[in-house]
Amino acid sequence: MSSLTVQALTKAFGTTPVLTGVDLHVPEGSLTALLGASGCGKTTLLRLIAGFDDPDAGTVALGDRIVAGEGRAVAARRRGIGFVPQEGGLFPHLTVAGNISFGLPRRQRRDGGRVRDLLELVGLDASLADRSPHQLSGGQQQRVALARALAPAPSLVLLDEPFSSLDAGLREETRQAVSAALVASGATAVLVTHDQAEALSMADQVAVLRSGRLVQLTDPRTLYRSPRDLDVAAFVGEAVVLDADVRGGTAHCALGAVRCDGDVADGPARVLLRPEQLRLAPSGQAGALVARVHGVDFYGHDSRVRLVLSDGATVNARVDGADLPAVGDDVAVTVRGTALAFPVDAAGRSVPLQPSV
């Protein structure tokens, strides 16, 4: 396996820019998720790394070998990259064993032990080796596609939204199996996804793309807790965003006085909280902020409670699924932890806390 280094990568289709100066480093043996809305350039970046398209500028390197840019254009088949597409892309006329061994040298194709080892690696029984793809579930097909990608021991594995066509239960099961297989194989991998939970749960680091630019690259916990701007914050999870006045490190907003995370200059700001930071209790507590329940969305393990504050602002709280308030109830609201404050400029726009990467 090799590290992946992308530098100043740029791509346009006609007069439409798709990627603009993207820098990305994926350490050897790690998984990086490319996260962003549709049309942000995720799949284009993956195709440039794979060698399916050529960049207009910039370089792509596997380890210390440049495979694109600087006058070099190594063909996709010679890059040593495994690719797992959205639908698996298995050959319907081949068995599971035939699919897995397809990219191997002829001598190794006859090695049944190699196929068994790969099936075990991706969490499938060896008895599936003689089945046709149409005899497998969607999740099993995706695991076979990963086994095929890992078979020739590639330098890098690319996964293009491999779980998007699966139902929720199967997606989670398959995601865990694929993640475990990548770790067990020591693979360096890049996963394209628009699913925030998928990126946060699987990746060692997450690269957030927006309008063809890489705006933040960090580990999942930092991304969730310390997004560089409010757009990133809203994209990687539910957000409670309120206007505030910061004085002495405390934000005064519709939820009362909330301590801010880090050093924040006094003045107008917009503060970010996560819904799970809001705690609800029966109203009537002396001095407690009171809100009215506008709606309740029940998910089983937890619930979203939609609240209307005294100034008319609406916020969401994430609470335990039991003992829920009813619509129309008044509840006391308190905030656990600190808020992230984004200063507001003269035009009323929030200022990013970090520069784009």
C-alpha cells in the first residue's frame, strides 16, 4: 500500500470549473472520506486519482511515484489502484470466484485458497465462491466487489458511494464489514460519500469539498466539534445557530448566557450548538429558560424535539426516546457544554474560524 498525495489539482469541463487547486494527503494505511453535496467535485476527484480522466493542472502521486501531472499520465491499469463502484460492477457471466480472481495473473487465478482468504477477509462464507452475482444480496455483491479490488494488493483502493443503493439495515452491516476488511488488509483507501454518518463513522480523516474546493480536512471528531465555518457545521450534522452578543467569553443569545469555546473577541457573533447539547426538563424551575414544544419526531433510540423560544426563534433538541414532552407543552431548556462562536463582519456575515486548506 502507498500514501496518496494530490497537489494543486484543477479540472474544468469546458468553461465550467469543477475542481480548483485541491491539495489532499492520505497517509499510508488510512481511510479518507471525501464528503460534500452533489456537484461539489467528489467523483471528479476520484476519477482523476484513478486515471479515468486527466487533470488540467496539478499532480497525483502514489507514494513517491507521480502518476498524473508534470507531463506524466500513467494509464489507469498501470497505477495499481483498486476501484469499487456504486453498484459493485460485478461481471454477471462470472462466478464469485471468477470475479474476485479476474485481475490476478493466470497462475494465481487457479489458487482457490486466495479466493477463500479474500472472502473471509470481507466477511463472506467460502461456499459463495461458485455462485453467480445475481444469487447474492446487494450487500454481498458490494463485499465481493471489495474482495476483487483487494485481490491484486493495490497501492490504493477507491470506493465511489458503495453503499448508496442498499437499504438502511444492510448499509450499516455492509459498511462495518467493509471497514473491518480495509483495516485488516492495511489498505490505503479513499471513500466518496454524501452521507455524513458514513464519513464520520468510517474515516480516519474527512475531506469536505464545496464548489470544487477542499474547505476542511481533519479527523471526524474535530470536524463535528470544530467546523471551520457555519456551512460546514450545518453539512456535517444538525446545527443550532443563533445570533449572539459575545462579552468576556460568554455568548448572550436566545438560549441565555452560554460559554464560548476558545478565545472569542467581544462583539456580534453567530453561535453554534449541537441539538444534543440542549437539555429539557418540566417547566416551573426558577430562572429557567422556557420554550414551547412545536413538534416531536420519534426515532426509537432518540427523538428530535422542535422548540419555539420566547423571541420566536426555532431550535431542535435531540433527547432520549423515552419520556417525551407533548406538542404544546412548555419545557425548561438548559445548555450543556460550550458554544462555538463565529464573529460577524460589518456586512452581517459570519467569519470562518480557519482558512480553507
